[in-house]
Amino acid sequence: MTETIRCWLVEREYDDKGLVTLTYATPDGESVYRRELAASAASGVTAAKELSPDQLEAVSDEETRERYATEVDRTADRYDPDDPI
């Protein structure tokens, strides 16, 4: 069985081309997963995703790691992992 890590939605950015970038972070804010999709497809977004470690990239900036860790706490307190957000 493949090891997975629960990552929580910490950021959602929209661009002028109608795309949205979703950022999911590990609870410590050290790693992230980013996914870009059409804004119209963003309706099924859930509060958390189970991801394999090879899908994650490191967050190099300490301030960003701290912000992501704070956002993970906030999101996890308010939502269940499968809740639409």
C-alpha cells in the first residue's frame, strides 16, 4: 500500500484567463501540492486530499511555511476532509 499524506486547502488563486490554482499543504506547511484547473471545474474542490509524497514539493520560504501551517489548522478546524470548500 502506498503511503499518503493528508494535505489541506490553504490557498485558491484566480487568474485573468479563467484558471484557478489550488494549493494544498501538509500540516506542518513544509510541503505543498498545486493544481491548476478551469474556474468552472472548481466546484468539486474538497477541504483535504490524500497525496503521495512524490506529488509534493518543498516550501522554501519560512514565512510561507508558517502561513500554510496556520491555514491548515484553520481549515481542519472548520471542515471535514471531504467537505466541499
